[in-house]
Amino acid sequence: MSTTDAPKKPRETDDVPVPATLRKSLKNRHIQLIALGGAIGTGLFYGSSESIALAGPSILLAYLVGGLAIFAIVRALSEMSVEDPKAGAFSYYATRYWSKRAGFISGWNYWFNYILVSMVELSVVGSFVNYWFPAIPTWVSAAVFLVIICAANLLGVSKFGEFEFWFAIIKIVAVIAMIIGGLAVIIFVLPTASGVRASFANWFTVGNGFFPNGLMGQNSDGSWTGLLMALVVVMFSFGGTELIGITAGETEDPKTTIPRATNDIIWRILVFYIGALGVIMAVVPWNTIDGKSSPFVQIFDSVGIHAAAGILNFVCLTAVMSVYNSGLYANSRMLYSLAKQGNAPAYLGKLNSRGVPVAGVLTSAAITAIAVVVVFVWPEFAFNYLMSIATIAGIINWTMIMLTEMKFRKVVAAGGAPEDSELAGKSGKEALDAIHFKLPFAKVTPWVVLAFLALVVVLMCFSASYRVAVIAGVIWLAILFAAYQLTQAKK
């Protein structure tokens, strides 16, 4: 029989039955837009008001510094993802290169973090729906979107990628339209509602200049303000950027796609955060951004385009759906990875014929639904305490990524690289030099990032709203350590 007549191996897609395994169905365009969309959320559209109020125009420096830290964190994760692409990246790498305890803590911390983030997103989705349909109960909106996103995740990873691709497109178009509109106001000197001429000079001439509150200072009511305090808000607006690492195990060509998506983080931050907020503060005086409406709405309202509120409402609705879509995907893969390590019940490690960890998807969706019920019944408890854990869980996750990267390099140098990696059989400097996508200045960068994250935690202690998160973080880590010891004792 000739080679042309030989039966062909089925193409690995979500629709062709092949043995149960994770499918490498995410294409380059999916990864690029997933990475890009992960950096743009409601934190940019609405949360930027809080950071601007704290630091004024100097918030641009805070986003630059915070962006560099996030870039280093994702570079560290991507260094491992390119050499050893696996589902549940954080937990797998912590287990493989550090210890089973580290994998347990890393995995369950990330899973619970996204449960709480999803809880918040689903609990507020009703407010966006009520903008057009005020008669629909908010719990109905939450239930409908939970079912839709859950169904999309059960269809296969390529369908998840398509959903995220189009969600990201909507957010990107919205931000670019705002930037172009703002630049038009500045260039053509169009009149604004504030009566202040639109100009980049407003960064330095409005409200005590570029550093109106200095590095750090105290208001008359005892609250702290300034550039350093704004860093706390800025860092949490970058949450979700690390999703790139989770997708590595289901990416067609991780050695090419992951480095490209990671390196593009810098220009994304420059354009979508620094560029967008820079234009906003050039058109709308920063001291008139009060948080009652989004700065994105204010910039269009200032020139008489009042339909912007409805448009942004639609964009934020898709952003909320995007966050939950990503959260459910990440959580199902994390449970799958934890199960494979023996750190979660075995049933969570099973895949269907489409390569989807169905039990992980349904379990995560069910727990999220319970969390949303908690929000509706006990909103004060949910937002004061559960969200505090979500807030500090991001810091814990980023810290463990940097520590794991250092452990990864030690294992590689000792000749313990994955057998299917190009590093296999190499050790010492030869192995480290052969790493395909190196973390820049790898001997120093992790320590600089860890010091920066420690600074953020210290700054959180100066804020009444974030202080409870630090306390919750200590308690949360103690619970994770105790849970690990309990599971090991039972075994």
C-alpha cells in the first residue's frame, strides 16, 4: 500500500474523536487576543477612576512601573511554559520543580482566586443588563450567563478560544476608538464640557501639576494617597494577564506563540493603559474624574457624544463575560492538573472525547454559583471578606511564580529538565544557556519583583479597605497549609 493510500491520522480538533487528551487547538490568533484581552477589563474602564484620584497624572508612572513588574512575572512563567507546556501551569510547575506542597498551595490558591473573581463578575452582570432591561432580576442574568459560558467551555478548547477572541476584539475596538476620539478633540481643539482646552499640557497645569499628591501623603480624614498608594490599585488591575501560562498546554505551537504573546505585553500596557489614560486626562481635567461614571464615558460626554454610556455598558458586559469565560477555563484546567498530581479527587482528572475536563468545568461552575448566591444573600460578607482573599491571592500567585522560576532554573542546571525538552541531557551553564525564552537578568529579576510585591503588601496595610486583605491573606495561607497536611495525613 502506498503512502498516499495509508489511513491518515485524525486531525486534532475538538470535533474529531481521538483518545481522551487535552487538545492543542488554540491557534496563534487565539493566544494573542487572550493575552491582550486579559489586560483589559472593567478595572480599566471603571477602576481607573480610583487610581487617578489617588495619584493624578502621575498614575501613568504607576502603570509603567506596575506593568514592568507584571511583564517580568509573565516572562518568568513563559520561560517555564515554553520548555514544559502543561495544563494548570502554576500548580504543575510548583509541584515538578519545587514540592508537592507548593503545587497544592499554588493550584488551590489560583482556583479559589478565580472562583471569587467569577463570583463578583457574575453578581454585577445584572446591573449591566438592567441598563436596557430594568425589569429582569439580577439573579436571572447571573444564572443565564453562567449557563451560557459553562456550555461554551464544554464544547472544547477551540470554542473557548473563539469566544475569547471576539470578546477581546470588542474591548480593543472600544479602547482604540476612545483614544482616536480623544486625540481628535486635542488636535482639532474641539470645545469640551469643562471649558478647559484639551491638551497634554493639562497633565502639568491642572490641579497642582503632575504629582498633585506626591509620592505618599495623608489626607485630612486620615486616609493615605499619592503615587505609591496608587500602585496597589494598579497592580490588581493587571490580574488575569498570567492566563497565557494556563493556555500553553493546549496551544498548537507554544515555542513561537507564547514568547510573542508575552513580549507584546509591554506595548499593550503602553497603548491600552498609559495611552488611554493619558488621552483621558488631556481631555477631561483629572480632578473632575470623580468615579461616578467611567472616565471613558466622561471623555465622550465632554464633547456631546452621549451615546457613549450605552456603548460602554455593552463593552463592560462583554468584559464581564470574558472574565468568567477565562476563569472557568483556567479553573477546570487547574483542577485537572491538581488531580493528576494527586492533590485533588481523581474524578477531576478525567477528560471527555473532546479533550475537556468536564468534571472540572461543572464543579467550578457549581461552586461559583454557590458563591454568587452568597453575594446576593450576604453582600457585605462577600465583598468585605471573600474579595479580600481574592485580592491577596493574586499577590500570592505572582510570588509563587517567581519562586518557582528560580527552582526551575536550579533543576535545569542540575540536569533535571523535562525529557521531551531540548534541554534534556544538558546541565549547568550549557542547560541554562539553551533555555529557549529566557527571563531577562534571571539572577536579579526575581528578587527585584519579590521586593516590589512585598512593597505592595506593605502599602496595602496603609489602606483601610486593603488592610483586611493582608490579614485575610495570612489566614488563607494557614488554611491552605493545614489542608495540605490534612490530605497527606489521610493518605
